[in-house]
Amino acid sequence: MAWFNSRDPYRKLKKRIGDRKVLDRKEDLMVYAVDASYTAPPGNHDPQLVVLAECTEDVVETVQFARETELPIIPRGMGSGMSAGAVPLGGGIVLATERMKKINDFNVTERWIECEPGLSCAAVKEEASRRQLFYPPDPSSYKISSIGGNLAENAGGLRCVKYGTTRDYVLGLEFVNAEGEVIATGEMADGRDSLDLTSLLIGSEGLLGVIVRKRLRLIPPPKKTYTLIAHFPTVEHAVGVIHAILPELVPSVLEFMDDAVIEAIRGHDPYPFPDGTRAALLVETDGNPDTARMEAERVHEIFTEFEALEIHTAQSAAERERLWNLRRLVSPSLSRLADGKMNEDIVVPIGKMGRLLQRTSEISGLYNIRIPVYGHAGDGNLHLNAMFDKTEPKQVRAAHEAIEKCFEEVVRLGGTITGEHGVGASKRREMKLQFSPEDLHVFREVKRAMDPDGLFNPHKLIPAE
Ligand SMILES: Cc1cc2nc3c(=O)[nH]c(=O)nc-3n(C[C@H](O)[C@H](O)[C@H](O)COP(=O)(O)OP(=O)(O)OC[C@H]3O[C@@H](n4cnc5c(N)ncnc54)[C@H](O)[C@@H]3O)c2cc1C
């Protein structure tokens, strides 16, 4: 290819969008070869090039350049992904949106914000809050993930049980397609949108185009919030509480922690978990003050009916923060149990949660691999963490096999292998467990229709035929 014979093969692109937006030095490229996942396939994943786009036109130019050079494009937000979605397997151009941080518009009366993809989720929340509005999606990574990445993964989080996922707050968007055209969808298309392309792009994991702008729905914030934690003598007691709460109330948070998670937190925080605690639930109710209070009182009653060892209701903002801190400590505490951690974000129907927890415990025993469990129990989204010693090949293998068995159980119970972290490269193979050849054929056809030359994010999500 003529372009490659030049001494600086990327000169043309640098000329078009500006030198300072293009990285091609080895030491810069390696920073963009990883994300926050532990499961990218082994090997060197350095891209050939990183583009730090500053506006939509830069994205368009990069797509044109990629077409000319036949290099694939790997869209990237902040690289907090847990499924190697932004890892450039086989190289290519990493198109990073970290400099695209503009708030384009804000409408308080109609309650929406329009912004670029590189803004963090936290920044969107803060911007809404400054105007007495509320952006509910709440991934634990809200400070370290981009809003573009949140859309591409349909990020979930702690408040999904009441407020839904990122998808429920997207009114419309603009994306750059494989032809380098800017396509507007939903409310951003001014009525010219007939197919629901917004829905197609959300959760598309960078396979269908680069999201460059979005309009997000905001709501009035809850007027009052109550936070409670309860400790139980068995996992079955905690599951009983979940089954009792959900038909009757809509808590805004319903988080589960098992005994291995509690043990890990104990190593880091002097919080006095009562002796004999085998499971804990963190619950919040929110809304107008009377309803939130009545719901919190009812949660307290249900805790008591299910023989909670101890119940604590936060009496101040500081106490609430204290309880939240325990939840935030889960991930770092587990990381100290072992240097290897496979954090899998499965979902099962709520009624099957007890069965899954029991099977996970059996599988853990069978493979001699600890699998602490915590997560967003209110919507059946649990995080199974296989812990292992990275330097022990036998343990690494056992952890993979144990997780594979858990996935099989999840699918058998009518669940899904990923609730919020996406498929990326990490669970691409496992898609065959959950989806039939006919389902996968439909996925491939959608990809072919939107991206016939396979320009965007190859080797991800859809398994090879
Ligand atoms: C400590 C920790 C806690 C986490 N907690 C949660 C949680 O509670 N809930 C949850 O859902 N996730 C969670 N995650 C996972 C992760 O933060 C989310 O998946 C997040 O949405 C990724 O955003 P990002 O900007 O980092 O995207 P990246 O990792 O950069 O990219 C993720 C995927 O999105 C694609 N992409 C990124 N930007 C664009 C764009 N503009 N257009 C098209 N495609 C794009 C990429 O190609 C890639 O496939 C957590 C991660 C960590 C490290």
C-alpha cells in the first residue's frame, strides 16, 4: 500500500486533524493496549495509532483515513471496561474520546443535557445536580468511566432496581458510521428518525459506529433517602428478604454481600459486623419523604421477620456515607485476597438467585477456587469473583473452568452471562452458550448491514462462525 511506504505513514492523518491529536510512539501506544479487565487474550495488543479526537470532525476524518488504510477502529472512552472491549486485539487505530468533553446544551424545562462522549458519568451527574436535576445511572465506576462508554456498554449499577440502566435515559444521539457520515437518532434527528437506531447503538460495544454526542434525560431528584444495612445468619435468610421486598416495594438500592466478601471487608475496615454474619444486605428507599419513610420502616420489619442478627439505619449523611463506604470497599478488598480475580457480572431471574448461590458454592468447592459473591440483587445482577494465584497455572485453569461451569448454570436458570460489563473479547466465546446459531446469525447480519467491511472493533462480542 502506497501510504505505508512513506517514512511517516500517518502523515496524511496528522495533516488533516493536527499532529498533537495523533500518537504513534511505542511508549504512548502501549498505554492504550489495555483496559481494566483481567481477561484480554494473551499477547501484544499495541495499536498502530491512537487518535485523541477533539470534535466530531476529527472522528469523521479518522474513519475516512481508516477506510483508506484498511486499519480497523477501536472506539475508546476511559478504558474502565471489564470485558476488554476497548483493547485493540490485532492492532488498529484506537479512537479515544477522552478530549471530547463539551456540554453542548442543557434544557432545564425539558429536563435534558446534551454532551460529548468523553465527559465522565460523574461530570454529567454533577452538571445535573447543579441545576437541581438528577441523572440516575450509577455504575460504581462513575468517576472513571465516560458517558460514551456507558452508552456503548449500557452501563448499569446500584440504582437499576428502581431507575433502570443507561438505556432508559438516552433520548437521542449522533454517531459516525462506517461511511464516515454523522447520523442523528431519536430526539436529535428532529423527527427524521423512523427506525429506533438509538436502541441499536446502546450496548453495541463499539461495533456499529462511534457515538459522538447524546441527549440524556434527567429527572427531579428524590426528596428523601433512607439507608439501612442488615446482617443475616445464612445466605438463605438474605435471599428470603429479597423475595419478600421486591413484590411489595421498589427500593432504590438492594445490594447483597456474602460471607467471603464480608470477610474481605473485615480485613480493611473496623466496621463491627456481628459474629455469625454470613450475608448482608444494603438497602435504600427514596422518593417523597412520607413514602420513603414508610418503605424504610417496612424494610426494617421484613429484616426482623427474617431473623436479622442486627439492623442499622443511617441517622445522618455521615452514617450513610459510612455504610456506602463498606460497599465501595468490596472490590479493592477482594483484590487483596489473591492477585488474580475474574469478576463476572451474571444475571439470573430473581426467583432463581438462591439456586445460583448454592450452585456457585458447590462449584467453588469442586474446583477449590474461592468465588465471593456480591452485587445488585434487586435486579438479579450478581458479581461472581473467582480468586486465584496468577503464578499458578493450575489455579488459573481451575478458575476459568469454575467460571465456565457457573455460566452454564446461569444459562440453565434462564439468565444471562453479562448484566453490565459487556461481552467484549472476554466473553465472546461464551456467547455460544447463551445464543443459538440462528440468534448469532442475526447479530452478524446486523453488523454486516451497519459495517460491511468490519471497520469497527473487530474480534469482539460476536463469536467467529
Ligand atoms: C472498579 C470498576 C467498577 C465498575 N462498576 C461498574 C458498574 O457498577 N456498572 C457497570 O455497568 N459497569 C461497571 N464497570 C465497567 C465499566 O466502567 C463500564 O463498562 C463503563 O461503561 C465503560 O466506560 P469507559 O468509558 O471506560 O469505556 P471503555 O472501557 O473505554 O470502552 C468500553 C466499550 O465501549 C466502546 N466505546 C467507548 N466509547 C465509545 C463511543 N464513544 N462510541 C462507541 N463505542 C464506544 C469501546 O469500544 C468498548 O467496547 C466498572 C469498572 C470498574 C473498573
